[in-house]
Amino acid sequence: MNRIIYLSFLSLFFFQCESDDSLMPDTMNPVIDDMSQTVIDHLEPLAVSPLDWTDESLIFFDAWKDKQIVGLGEGTHGSTDFFEAKHRIFKYMVEKHGFRIFAIEADFGESIYINEAILASDKTSLRALMTEKMLFWTWKTEEVLALLLWMCDYNEGKAENEKLHYVGVDCKFNTYHPLLVNQYLNDNSPSLADEASEILAFLLSVSANGASEIKLSEYMNKLEDLEEFILLFEGEKENLISKTSTQEYLMTRRLLELCKQAFEQEWSNFHPDVLPYSRDPFMAENALWYLEEFFEYEKMIMWQHNYHVGRISSFGPQGSLGTNLSRQLGEAYRSLGFSFAKGAFTAFYQPGTPLSTLRRNSITSALEPNTINSFFYATQEPAFLVATDDLIKDEAWESAFDEGLNMINIGATYNGTASDYYLEIEAEFWDVFIHFQNINDAIQL
């Protein structure tokens, strides 16, 4: 039987039996049938388990083979299915199209330690490095470990210019950046190490103790101290490169920039009225630095939350990571958003504040009507890919996006009420959707 006819039959049968399905909206809307039929007409079905996806099922991504950055989102920060899907897509883009850089929503400094193990194909130390060095709980999972182990296997016996790199682009803390700078300076310029000791020690103390008591005047003075040291460091460029290498010098200079970024983030968390949100622009800046200055225009897969990789101009004063990358790269940036209908995920349970416990959460309630999730669920296809351009060719979909279409997006916290996480999206946010009817919680290390 033709696949489209078969899926249409399933869709028709589904609506005739709505009383047996607790996930469909309580008030059925006829538009769901038409909207879902458009999805059925254009979707590419995928195996339920992403690690079983064949190369043939991923040929859609051949159109992105020459893109500079491909952003892969996730509908929650703690789901096996999203993580394994990104693993499989990364593997495909590496093997078929020469992508070499894996960039993640993780601390810039911590990732240097992990990248060293991956470059050396040192599989035995990865679990301990992830447990001890990673600052964000979301990536301390068996699924991420499996991806890093695959990267080690891939790098085995490869020439240096063929190896995969693991990089973090986030800048929330100064846990490692001052330490790494200090190590480089002590090894290569004791005089510069002495000059930097006070400001680096201060930055470490801020990460350890918080910035709530730091007044604006002190913040500005310390920032000026750091900028003055950066000028001293740059004045020793030729000498430092002669003792080490251009790459080591460039990395240490970037780590000093990360010291500034993280200090700003830590201070602005307590003074958002004075210093607005700039994390996403910083992450975009760090990703572009890797491509344009450190790796000389290799191609990058970016692993983040949906709302970071999406082109969302309202996400902070300067827009999301994806917005900033699109500004710089134009058509050389592409993004993928993940959707789901029900299932389990890991998040901090947060019925109020402060944060409570990291735990397994689940969503099994009826979907909100006229949402991406309900339209995708009504296809009854267990997992699939559909391009946004194919959806908005349909007048009903174009109007739905224009009028305001919601979709579930859950980050690091969850309060137990699914309806609070339906956020309005626009057609330009993501170039393609991958949808799972059911998701499973990621396995913590």
C-alpha cells in the first residue's frame, strides 16, 4: 500500500476513535485533520530508535553538506531520544560530509580537558572526566558518553587534521578559565603570571562564592584590570608563540576572553537591570572564533537546546545563538528543532524556588489543541522528519505560524504542569523538525 494512503487511513481511523486516546486535545478541532494531513504528505518516517537510522533515512541532510554550522536542538534537556538522534546525525555528517567539530552547550574550559582525551582516543578516562569536570548535569549521561566514545574510535589512527574535536562554547562560570590561563603563564612567562595572579584569583573567588555582593563600581574596576592584563598579554605575543605555538597562544588569549564573558554572566545574574542577558551572543562569538581563527573554517555541528539553535530574535536583547549565527553566516547556518507528544525526561523539579531535586519527570496529559505537538501527534507516525518549508507551502500552516503557534519546550527545570511550557514559535526558528511520539529520560552517569 502507498505510504501516504496508508498514513491517511491511519489518520482517519484515529479521528473516528478519539475517545480511546487520552493525548488528543479535549476539544477536537477539525483543522487538526487538515494540518496533520499536510504533515503526512511531506514527512519522512524514521525508526523509533535513532541509533537504528540508516544512511538512506538521513539523505535529507545531504542538502546541508556545505553549511558551516548545523544547529541541533532538543525539546528537553534530558531525553535519550534527542541525544541519540543528534549522535546519529553527527556521525552521518562526519562520515558523509566531512564535519570535524562537535560544539556543545557546555563550558568552554571544561571541554578542553575532554577534547584532549578525545584527540588521544583515551576512552578509559572519559567517564571520570565527565563526572569530575562537567559543570552542567545535562551532559553527564550515558548517551553523551556513547557519542564521545565513538569520537575516540573515529580518531584512532587518524592524522591530526582529520581528527574530530569536542568544544564547549558556553561561558557561565570561571571555574576553569583562570586556572588554564595561570597554567600557561606559569609555564611560559613567570612575570606575566605575577601580573595576572590577583585578577585571576579574584575571578576564581567569584565563581566559588557568587557575585551578589559585588557593586557596580567594583565590577567595572575588576573588568578594567582584566582588560589591562589582556593588553600586556598581547604585547608578549611573539615571545609566547616562540616558546609554545600559535595555537596555544590563541587558545590562552581566548580563555582570557572567556574570563571576561563568564565574569559578566556571573555578575549580570544578580544585576539583570544593569547588565542585560548576553549568554547567547557570547556562545555564537565563541563558536565563530573556533571556526574562523582556530580551525580555519572547518564545519561544525552545534548541540544545544531548541531555543538556543533557533533563530529567535526575541530571546534576549540581541537574540538567540541561532539568530546571531544567522546574522554572521546567512545561508551557511541551518537549524533543527525537536518535538514530542509524551514521555519522560530528566529535569530539576521546580514547583517554586529555589531549585529542588534532579529527577525523572513525565508528560502524559492531553495535548494543547492547535499546537505543533498535537498536529504532529495526529499523524500517528512514531518518529519522523519534516521540513518547515514544506509545511508553510500549505496556507493553513502559513496562517497558523503567522497567528501564533505553540510548541512544548522544556529546559533544565520543570514544575509539573505541561501547559506552562507551550511557547509560541515562528516558521523561521528551525529549518526542519524531528518528532517523536514518545520520549525516554536520559540515563545519568
